[in-house]
Amino acid sequence: MKILITTDTYSTYISGVVTSIGNLREELESLCHEVRILTVSDNVKNYYKDGVYHIRSLPLKLYPNTRFPISFARDYLEEIIEWQPHIIH
């Protein structure tokens, strides 16, 4: 099964959310599911690395370590649509 997990924090931060998503991904992959992550980037560049789509973003001053996307990353969104995930979480 193809599973896309969307989150506003992942990998560059340390938090309970990041740990939970990492554990969920690991367990789903151990069950032979294909998992990709869609998250905001830690900088102003879009990039894809190790099954994670990073959408360019800027800091949101209201909360520490919180960022908001500044791009639709059309090429990545088209790739995700073409990939056709069965579940989006």
C-alpha cells in the first residue's frame, strides 16, 4: 500500500510528533508498505530526500521552530498525484 504522511514538522526537529511519525513510518515500511512524507522545508528551497518531500518555507514567529510553506511545489505535488497514494494521513 502507498501511504503519504503529511506533517508540519519532520526530521530536522526533535519532538514527540517527529518521533511518532518516524516510528509510524518505520513500522509501516516493516510491513512492506511504501511510505512517503510531505513536510515543510527547514529553508527556502524545495527538495526531495529519502522519501521525504520538503516544501520551501519561512519561519513563523508565533511559535519556536514553526514554519509555513511559501510554495505549492507544483512539481512535487504532480509527482505525488502520479504516485497515487492509497492513504493520506
